[in-house]
Amino acid sequence: VQLQASGGGLVQAGESLKIACEVSLSNFSAYAVGWFRRAPGKERSFVAGISWSGAGGPGTTDYANSVKGRFTISRDDAKNTVYLQMNKLKPDDTAVYSCATRPWGYSDLQGEYDYWGQGTLVTVSS
């Protein structure tokens, strides 16, 4: 299983950026995806998660308190891709963003995930 994160870059504070995570799984709709980030000098932390796509829709979502109201996680199962739309970015959002996947429901615990991608760097200047 491979995960490829993309879309990172350099933006100014207040701007938006959308990053993506493409997952090489034939039954991707049965998997949850979590976004985590590692800021300079800090440990990796949970950002957002989206559960598998059940019969009724795209899955439940959850966010870290620091990004609630600014970030939105979504999925497109036809493209095996999960997105993270980041609005009103702050310098504190500067980090390497990595995605991970596990069956069914998301988790905010890194150890609960089976597969990880390399990450994409997001830099927010003040």
C-alpha cells in the first residue's frame, strides 16, 4: 500500500492551500484516512480524520481543536484521494503534513494506523 501526499508549498498568513493524499488500495472506500503534522521542533500530532465511506455517505470527520473551523477534510473514492482544505492559514500551521490509513474508522492516535505516506511541507509566512 502506498500513500502519496502532494500540494504543499509556501503561502502567506491568511491564505488557503489544499493538499491531497492518494492511496493505492483497490477497496479504498473501506478505509479511513488521517492527516497528521510535524512542526519544527515538535512531535507529530493529529490534524484531521475521515472514516470509511458507508452506505449513506462519505464518512464522519474529526479535527484537532487548533484547526476546527479553518480546515476541511474530504474524500473522493473514485480517485482514491483524500483532501485537506486549509483556510486562514497561520504561521503555526507550518509543518510537514503526512497522511495515514487504516480500515473503517479514523483515529487520532498515530499507532492506530497501518500505512503512512512521506508527507508534504506546508510553510506559512507571516
